[in-house]
Amino acid sequence: MTEKKNTLILKPTKENIEKAAKIIRDGGLVAFPTETVYGLGADAMNADAVGRIYEAKGRPSDNPMIVHISRASDIGQLTRMLSPQIVEIIDNFWPGPLTIVVKKRPEVPDRTTGGLDTVAVRLPDNEIAQALISASCCPIAAPSANLSGGPSPTRAKDVIADMMGRVDAIIEGDDCRVGIESTVLDLSGEEPTILRPGIITAEAIEAALGREVKYDASLTEAAQHVQLDPANGVDEADFQPKSPGMKYKHYAPKAEMLIVEGERNKVKSEIERLKTMNEKLGNSVGVILFEEKAFLEAAHDFFARLRDLDSEGVDMILAGALSDSDGVGFAVMNRMLKSAGYNIVKV
Ligand code: TXA
Ligand code: MG
């Protein structure tokens, strides 16, 4: 770890946004709200500044960053090729919670893209994020503002808990509207491919493009439901997700976590049964059970619930699986399965 920083906590006033923008221009780190989750930002074109993000998060340095811009036309600084498909997606979904992966310009540092020849670009619809990027006069590389491996931060207090002393400033905005990270859509090749699901669904993207959109193989049900454990007959070498962020331990709460999947009433009673059994044996148990079909609400609350249960110090979290036949339900399940280390029982 580098030396402890004196972290400024800034209300999102015009003056403070200017102050934060200057920190970014000078190569520093600023955490800021977006509509999805809080981001940890640095000047995307400054390799040293981007290196500091990896240090602050404790993140492996081959994990590429999403580069945030405040006007669609700024994408020209990052890529030279805007295919009709890319233009269509930008027209339909920006600003908003959709990241696109495109071929990168040579000027974009390898540090920012984890050595890939593509770059992930996003235009958030959050006003504070837009004001910060615009005042910084540079694209901002920003992963989620959590310590690597933990749940993404959806509230200013979550960022403060993880990043105090590690970054130069934290902009204190409202709770994030969406609550899970943006959909990542790879448009660098022929076939549009979803690398990470989010609230912009495959269905919505297919409607905009008028063609089929695939999920990356690592997202398919079979791959999701197996543990990355050679004892289960799955070799990690067979499981190479295209989005490099998908291969690390992710979103994990401090507590042990188990997902219960099945018909609603059975899930409820199994969770009740396991809770009672565990409590009898001296473990404290937290439960995450969303309303059936309240997918957006589940997205909004999921990471915050994990963090709150960790703050309460529970030993074990029991979570009811959501239906993944809905695109947003699928996106939340993607996070839930990773948080639980793919620990799931069916009833
Ligand atoms: O909603 C979001 O996207 C948030 C906010 C802050 O904007 N950011 C975020 O960043 O979730 P991060 O770093 O936690 O996740 C970035 C994801 C990772 O899974 C990473 O592997 C993938 O995007 N990614 C980034 N660049 C890529 C590239 N060139 N090719 C493929 N995947 C890429
Ligand atoms: Mg993240």
C-alpha cells in the first residue's frame, strides 16, 4: 500500500466539482456517483494516474477499465471506427447504463485497457458524473469504487467505508438509481455480444439493432451454475470469460452466502428452516428475499443489502434466487451467484 491520503469529502457543488476536476487533471483519484454504482475515477489518458486506481482498489493490473465521457462526440478521442451498429447503439442508449467495447486508438494507454486492443466506453446519465467529466476536460477511467472483490458501492457511505485514506476526494451524491453496474456490450467484432448483463437487456439491444445479440459463453447458465473448482470436473482453463473482470472473486460479502432456488413457497420455507437450524447452532443469519418479479428493486437494493448485513456482522446470508428468464432478473442473478461463490441449493 502507498501512503495514507488525506481524503476530501465533497458535496456536489459547482465549486467542489471544479476542485475535483483539478485533482483529476493533476493525476489524482476522485470517487463519484453514477446512475449505476459509484466509480473511482482518474484521467484515462494518463497511465500513472490509472495505475493509482489499481493500487487504491487492490485490483489486479490486467483488469481493464471503463472509460467515461460526457458527450457522445468525445468517443472519437478513444476509437477511430464508428460502425453503423455502434452509432445505432449510441443513439438509442446514451446517456445511460450501457458500456460499449470498441477498437481502441493507440493513444489510449495499455494501462487503461489492461493491454487489450479494445476500450470500454460509457456515457453515464448522472448529472454529477457528467459535470465532473466535462470539467476535467479528459475521459475518466473508472471501475466501481469498492475494494477489489467486495460488493459494489451504491451509496456515498459505502465508498467512504472502502476508500477513506486511499483516494484524494469522494463526491458525496445520492444513492445510485440503478444499483448494479452497466451492461457491457462488445461491438468490436462482427457479432454484438453481451459481456456483462445489466438493466439494459439483450431484448432491448436486439430491438435497437434489429438482430440477434449473444451472451458471452461465460454467462450461460451452465457456466454460471458450476463452481470454478477442478474437483467439480471444470478446469479453470475451460472457463475463459472475454470480459477479464469476470474471472476474479467478485462482490463477495464477509459472511458465508447460500442461494436457495426453486418455487417461491418452497424457497421461503427452506430459507426459514435453514435460518432456524443455523441460529440454534449459534450462527447469526441474514436473509435476502426480494418480492417476486420486482427486478429493478432487487437491482437497486442487492449490493446495499450485502453491505448492511456485513455491517450487522451476520455469519451467514441466505438469499432467494430470482427468475433469470427476465433480462434484469438475469443481471441480478449474475451478481448474486458470484457473491455466493456459486453456492446454490435447489428445492
Ligand atoms: O456501471 C459501471 O459500468 C461502473 C460505473 C462506475 O460506471 N463501472 C464498472 O467498472 O463497473 P468495473 O471496472 O468494475 O467493471 C468493468 C467491466 C469489467 O468486467 C471489465 O473486465 C470489463 O468491464 N471491460 C473493461 N474494458 C474491457 C474491454 N476492453 N474488453 C472487455 N471487457 C472490458
Ligand atoms: Mg467492479
